[in-house]
Amino acid sequence: MARYHNISGFRRILAQLSWCMAVFSAFASGASAMPVVDSVRIGDYPEKTRFVIEFDKPIKFNVFTLGSPYRVVVELPEVAWHIKPDAVPRGKRITGYRFGLFRPGQSRVVIDLKSPIRVTNSYTLPPNAKRGHRLVLDITEISSARFAALQKRRPVMRSPTPKVAPVVRAPRPPIKKPKTRRKALRPLIVLDPGHGGVDPGARGRKGTLEKELVLNQAREVRRQLLATGRYRVVMTRSRDVFVRLRERIAIAHRAGGDLFISLHADSIGNRDIRGGSVYTLSERASDKEAEALARRENKSDIIAGVDLNDQSKTVAKILIDLRQRLTKNDSVAFAKTLLSQLSTKTRMLRRKHRFAGFAVLKGPEIPSVLIEMGYLSNLQDERLLRRSSHRRKIAGAIVRAIDSYFSRQQALRQP
């Protein structure tokens, strides 16, 4: 009888192991179900330019064009990109392209164009002996008047197969910021890693992508903030996904943020320039470099292939409104504290506090700063910013500045 029980127990163990392996297999097959982009090719012909994306399995797609500047946008299901970010071929009519996650469940390719064009053909091809599944776009030049006429109709060229139904998400209930905060409620810090997904941001001389670097830095700041037990933390993105500028502001307001910190790393033509800086909001830039940087950062939505013409008056007001008069002073106060801490841990520019009209700093109620941690165009800065030890130093300086800022705020509120 004892032997029978032992055999039964052994069989039960085998059954459990088989079940676990089946679950693992199902999970692995699900994970591998994501299409993979193997290559991108551009072919120029007298009458057209052909843009080809190759996949390991069939996909469904949408294509549309945008103006100001001229772009072709290819919408795809979420895919894995097995091509190097710096492998960006150019053509007679194409100046470059970007790719990445646009939103959960949807990837995007944005093709930059030299002049007005029309997508005359878009179709998929089955695999053959040499190639995998292919998405083919034929692009031809047209006049600006013809482009404008076509944009009024905004035709969407779809794949021959039915479009995948969009993922339906439950709407997030708005989180209203209380008018009076309880003393026990810990301050909420909103960390905003710049760029992401289809918008890579600046690119370092060794290939470092700003979007990856600032996300790693934000994660380290979050880790150190939560370790203190004194703060709550919200991140505008926690993965490599694109987030619109106006949505970054909205996230901070829905959460009821007390402080907004946007993290970036710059790039400039002069490779000898290095060092960090901190920006606060001003419609009048402190210098030409600050103005140029703000222009580049505020083009994030354009880079990701967003049609800015769909913004309502309310949204446009959010982006340009200057109801920051009451929070600008707090922003500047925090910036000064932040600079004093950062200066002890990393190299800063000679003019380290600057002002410019960054869209993400235009939330009307939340003190906000934008940190440029250094220049990816400088080899020394790029090397430092990639080091985990340097990330910890930067994060520690930011946490100490936050501590000092809220201690000062508490002292000012006391009678």
C-alpha cells in the first residue's frame, strides 16, 4: 500500500510538471507571437521611391500622410524591432525615418520626406525563397496644391486583410487634486522621462539613445525617492513608449502632482561642449541655444507622426496658456536648490540655469523643471551618463534637492 501511495505521489508530481511545462509553452508561444521587423529597404526609381519593411510573419497596417512637415505614417501592431536604430537609409525623396512603440499595442514608422508626395500603392507580399513577409509602399511626388487637396479627404490606405480591432481600455477616472491636502499625505513627485517609442530623442556619438538613458535615470530617481518613505512617485512613462506632450501634462494633473521633473540629455554641433543645466518656463528664452533646444523638444509630437490639426481649442490653450504666474516662483526656487545639489556631483554649464518655452513645463498649477543632464554629442558626457554609478549620483542630488524644497515649503506655510 505504501508503494502504491508513493507511485501515486510520483504521478501527481509528473502531472504537475507537465502542467507547468504546458503553461510555460503557451506563454512562450504567446510571447513569440509578436511580429519581428527584420529589415527596411529603400529603392529609388525615376517615377517613384519604394519603401519596404520585412517581417517574419504577416501583419496588418494603416498608412496616411501628414504635412508641415511632410511625412508618411505607417501604423502597425506592436512589433519587435530587430534593426539597428542607426541603420537609417535615405533616398531621393526620403530624408530618414523613425520607428518604435507609439502606444501599447501599436507600433509606428514615420518617414520624413523632402517634398509633397502621395502613397500610390501599399500592399503586402508573401514570403519567397529569399525574403520574408513584406509591406511595400510606393511614394510619388506631387504638387503642394494636390497634396493639400488630398489631405482634406485624408484617405487611409489599409491592408487588404481586415483591420485588427483596437484594444478597448477602461477609461481612467480623473483624479482631482484636493484643494487642501492633509498633513499626512506625502508629496507626489511626477518624473517625466523625455521622448520614448517612435521618438528617440538625441543620439550619442557611441549610439546612446536619449529615450533609453533618461528612462533609466528616472527609474533610479524613483527608486531612491520611494526608499525614503517620504514621497509618492508617478512616471509619465515607465517603458519605451511614445507619450504626447499634452498627455505628459495631463498625467501630472490627473495624479495631483506637487512637483514635475522632466529628464533629458542634449546634443549639439560643438562636440567639445559638455555639462548639465536646469530649465524653467519662460516665453522669452535666456539665450539662442535655449530657444533652439525648446524648439527641438516641442517637436516631439511631430517626430512621432502626430497630426497637430486635431487639437481642440481647450487642448491648444493647455499648451500655450501661461497661468504659471503663481507656480513660476516655486519652479525657480526648486531649480536653484537643484542646481546647488547637482553642481556637487556632476559638471554643469557655466550658464546652468536657463529659461525657455518648453511645452511640458506649461502645466499651470505644478512647479516644474526640465533637467538636461549633459550632452550626448560629447564623448565624456555620454560615457558618464551611461554609467549606473553616475545615475545614482544624479538621482541622489535630485532627491536631496526635493527634500530641501519641501522643507522650505513647509517652513513657509507655518504661521
